[in-house]
Amino acid sequence: MDCDPSSSSLSSSSSSSSSPCPSDAYMLLYSALSQIPIHHYFIATAFILIAYLYNFIECHFVQDLFSAFRGSSVDLTYNSCSQIYHGVVSKCRILHGRYFPTPWLSSPHLQTCFLNFFGRPPLFNYQRQLFTTPDGGTLALDWLMSSDVSGGAVHTDNVVSKDEPTPIVIVIPGLTSDSSSAYLKHLAYHTAKRGWNVVVCNHRGLGGVSITSDCFYNAGWTEDVRTVIKYLHKEQPMTTLFLVGTSIGANILIKFLGEDGENIPVAGAVGVCSPWDLLIGDRFITRRRVQKFYDRALAIGLQGYAKLHQPLFSRLANWEGIEKSLTIRDFDNHATRIVGKYETVDTYYRRCSSAIYVQSVSIPLLCISALDDPVCTREAIPWDECRANKNVVLATVKHGGHLAFFEGITASGLWWVRAVNEFLSVLQSSQYMHVQKKISKPSTPMDSSIDQGPYVNVTEDGMVAALNKEPTIGNVEELHVIQDTQNETHDRVPEEKVDEQDELVTNAKSGDSSGIAQMSSAHDAMVLDVIKPLKRYVGQLSRQSRWSFWLLVYIAITTSWPLVGSALYFVFGKKIRDILLGGLARR
């Protein structure tokens, strides 16, 4: 069949004209989109925005919905041989239950913001006691007695009574917080309702009290807590004392427990939402945009604290830098580091972190943290250290925010407050409360964490030694830090011998010759007591490593013989030659 060229060309032209142009495709798409109602676009935009915000604020409402709002269980980390867990925590129903977050606060950020802006604290009034520290500082101790919330008699004259048997819970607030903070009011009210007395130990310069010394508080400043505890124990020696720290206050609490060990008159303690490692926390709070919001908010709070005491801050710190601070690190660099005499901000963070003190805690300690805490990251939690210490139990929940843990439909209560009160109640009724041990040998006071500057002391013989300031003696009570020094390789002098030696010294001063002779013999006995452990150690060493000792002697002889032989030949060579030549001549 023949093909018609004209028909072929006609068909090709028609096919090319029928193929759509790219611009025509866009016009068709626009025409199709224009047919969609405008309110559908608003719905789609709202859906995308909600999905973005849902992920941004880390909301978990959908997960809670699919789990029928059953909440999450409490994960407990402890040592398998811990008597605190088996004897106390195992009997706490709340810690072995589940935490049900408020459904309309299904986000750590919603929980934290709602606590700070609303909080719904109970209504009551504190009784204030102004307390003077040994260095001249002033602290506001705000008391809430159990009788104040139960309708009993109100104490107005003496806040602290020597005959008061009611246990006292000492509360350490968080950064820039004072007794008026919502979460502290929740804790104080519900603890007092249980029949205990509560005292909030406000930080220096907070609670409406002026700073009366050249010393400010920081994340590792434990001297004020130590002084208040010693004061309360002196005033009420038979009263049981408990400690509760929140946020930075929890960091101070754990660091204090690690510093003082067993020699503290505290029966038990609880730390809530501790930052643990300040260096890790500093990196975390600047990582994401939502965390930077908290960083900026806390920096504004620190600037407000500095403005309340501007004359002192402008004299002791860099005031221009404080005014320009946009982050917590900026404020610490221009204020905290300078006042505390730390070389760098990182040095301050490392020295004041409580994670390194967990292993030294010697009293019952419960630590509560939320894994979604937007301020104190879970990355800083010292899991292994808590598991290794038999006195520490770590309770973590999946949600809760920072110091919030709202529960119930109306968000009227805080879960961690109930957990704290239950733990302290069970601990009080158990046999595992800590009792301060009386230790006879005092040691050097602990270094102040606010004054660790690079001071040196040059002695007359040219030796250089480190020198730190020691706490001054004030009008409340002298600061002594006493620790138990048990050394298995050294013999300790019994107290009876010390008394006998004091008596011999007295007789010697009075001119008694027998006393002088006895004192001389006692001195010789003490010298023998000092030498005896050394001899015992050398004897054990020689018995355990006899072959190693002779091997070392052999090696020493063989390696030094060429040098020793040369020296002997140089000294005695001439005499040996004369003797040999004389013998040959006689032959």
C-alpha cells in the first residue's frame, strides 16, 4: 500500500499540536486548585501547624489517648543490697504505682510553664525568722508549723522551741526561687498537713532580704545549709531533721551530703529535679530553640536578682556584662565566676556539680527526676553512681516537666510532693533513719565552694603551699567539719592513753619527778607506737616479696659491677701491683 506524503505530514502536525505545553499544565493545575474551597486551605494549614507545635512542645497526648491515660510506671534505680530500698522504698505505694499526668497538660513545657505562671498554690502565711550567718550574711527562714494548717495555736514569739518534738523538714529552693514560689507552697502546705514543721531556707538576697555580706549563693554554695542545720540541731537536739532540695537546691543538697558524709544530724533527704552535672546542663540548655527559651528566662531572673543588689554586684562583679547577659552562662561569667573566684565558667560548673558527690552520700537519699525535664536533661543523671551507692534510690518517671508533675483533671496537686511526703513518713517509722555519729578526731574544714581561688602561701624556706579561706566564726555557732578517718594500716591511740598523757603533763608541770619519769617513758612508748606499724609494714613487705627482693639485689650488683670494679681498681690498683711485684722479686 502506498503512503501519501501529504497525509503523513498532516498527521504529524496534528499530533504535535495536540501535545500539551508545560505552561498549559500549570494552568490546568491552578484551575483545579482554585476549585477547592478556601476554608479547606485554612484547615490544612491549621493541621500542619498543629502537627509542628505538637512535636515542638513534645506533646504526648496522642500516646496517652491510645494508652487510655493509664500513665507511666515509676522506674527505680538502686543497689541490690540497699537496705533503704528494701526497708523503706519498697513500702512506698506511690513510688511503686503509676504517674497520671493531667490530660490537658500532656507536655513537659506545658507543665513547666503552667507551674510558673499559675501553679495554683494553697493560701497560707509563713512566719519569718531572720538568721545571721557567721560571715555576716542574712538568711530568711520562713516557717510553716503543722499547727498553722491544722487550726492549732500559732507560734509567734519563738519560732524554734527547744521542747518541740515535731520533725522539721528543711527546704532548699531552686535558682532565683524563694518561699513564695508555687511549687514550694505546695510542698510546705502538704508537708505541714502531715503534722510536720517546715522551714524554707531562702538563698541570700532572696525572699525580700538584703545581702549584708560580700558573699552570694551559687549552685555549689553549701555553707548556708550547713550552718542552718547545725543551728537547728543545737536548738532542738532531740528533733528529727529532714532535707528536701529542688532543682539547684537539690544540687546543693546532694553536694552537701557528699561533702559531710555521716557526720550530719539529718535523718534523710530528698532531691527533686537535680541538674546533676552543670556542664552537661549548660550544653543542653543551648541546644534547641525551645531550651533557649528557658535559658533566656532564667537569665532574666538572675539579672533581676542582681538589680535588687546592684551596689554590691557593681562593686564585686562586672556590672556591664551582667546587664548584657542573654544566657545563664553569660551571667555566670560576669558575676558568679568572679564573686566565687573561679578561673573559668567551666571550672565553676565542674566543681559545683553534684554528680561527683553521689558516691559519698552516707544517709538515706531519694532522688526524683523526669526524663522529659526541659531544664535538667536526663543525659546528666549519674545512673551508675546511684546504683553503686546503697544509700541512694533514684526514681524516674517518663513525663512530668521541671518540678511540675501535675496530676488529676483539675491539676490541683503535684505528684512529687506526695511521693516526698510518703518516703519521709515511711523512713521516719523505720529503723533506717540516719543517726549522727560522734567522731572524736576533727579534720580540716571542707573547702568553701564559693571561695576556691588560686591562693598560695610562701613559707620562709621557700616552699609553696595551697591556701584556702576557712569559714569564719560567727555569733550563731562555730563551723567545724568532722569526718571519720579509719585507716587499717595505722594504729590509733586510745582515748584512755590520751587522758593518761594529759595527766602526766600536768604532774610534770607541777614539779613531780615521778611524773616526769612517767612522761618520759610514755613518750618512749608513743615513739614505739609510731615505729611499730612501720616495722610491721616492712616485715610484711619483705616476707611477701622475698624473692623479688633478692632478684633486685642481684640485678643491682650485676648492673653496677663494671662501675664499682673500675673504682676499686683505681683506688687499690697501685697497692695490688706493688704486692704482686714484691712477691715476684722474693722468688
